Amino acid sequence: MGTRYDGPLTTNNVSGWGMQEDRRRVWPRMLAWLIVLTVIFLGAYYALTGYLAYRDLQSARSELMSARDIATVSPGHAQLSVANATASAQAAPERLDGPLWSLLIAIPVVGDSPEAARELTGAFADAMTGLEPLVDDMDLLLASALVAPGGLQADPIEVAAPDARAALPKIEAAQRRLGAIALDGAVLPQIRDATTELQDQLELVHAALASVASDA
């Protein structure tokens, strides 16, 4: 059993108690700084990766518009633009993947927009990946390749039909993925509008593919 000290205070006693008191004061401050630094790091990470994903989507959209504009005059360059768009589309969801994004998505309300953005980019990437085989058929489906004296040529459509049929299930899967996004939650208007726009575009793509697949 220890012996209680009731003697007068000494320098050693005072300095020892002072060091203990300093430690008790330092730990809360260190913890607060650690929390602040963690929040800053996570904020910077989410901002950077979100911006990079947005840039990938913008790049993909620009490449697709370029392909549309030059397809009739330069099918080869249009094919290259579509390939670049596919690469950018595939890169976007990878930016929003990983444990840190999963952690953010798990937070109620706060995670609604990040989850919608990840599903949106994923659906877009799925659709572009599904259309990859048709890139080589682009020159076959131009009006100049289909028109023949006295009517239309069936050969180009017959060549592209198998790729169109193969792409249909992937486009339908992308449409289902978009349809599963909960847009009625706390989703940013920009993400909601982009989701609706992509749904409309995929409906047009699906109709075109179905037409090519059935005409063969």
C-alpha cells in the first residue's frame, strides 16, 4: 500500500503537476487540428476528383459533337473522335470510385449527389463501351454509303446489324442504371438535368440501333 505525501510542495511536485496539466491541454488542441486537416484533405480530394470527372465528361461530349460534325466528310477522323470520347467517358466513373467516395455516399442526404454523379458517369461509360464495336461501322452507315441508284443499299446495314444487336443489351443496361438513380433526393439540379438529357439521348440511340438490327 502506497504512502501518502502530506509534506510541503517542492519544485519537483509543482513541475510534475504542471506538465500533466499541459498534456491535458495539448491533446484536445492536437485532436482539433487533426480533424481540421482531415476535413481539408477530404474536401480537396473530393473537389479535385469531382472536377476531373466533370472535365472527362465535357471532353467526351466535345469529341462526340466533333464526330457528329465531321462524320459525313471524314469518317476516319470521326471514328477517332468517338474513340477519344469513349476513353474519356470510361475515365470519369473511375475518378468517383474508391473507399473515400463510398464513405461520402454513405452519409445521409450529403451522399445523394455524389451517388447520382457516380451512377450517371457509370451509365455513360457503359453506353459508350457498348457502342465501341459500331465505331468501325460508322462509315457504312453514312447516307452516302446507303444510297444507291434506284434505292438503298442493304449490304452496309447487314454488315452493321450484328454489332447493333450486340450493343442493344448494353444500352438497355445503361438505361436501367440511369432509371435507378434517385433524382427526388438532395441531388444537385445540374446532375438531375444531365441525367435526364442522357436518358433522352439513349432513347434515340436505342431506337437507331433497333432499326439497324431489325432491317438486316
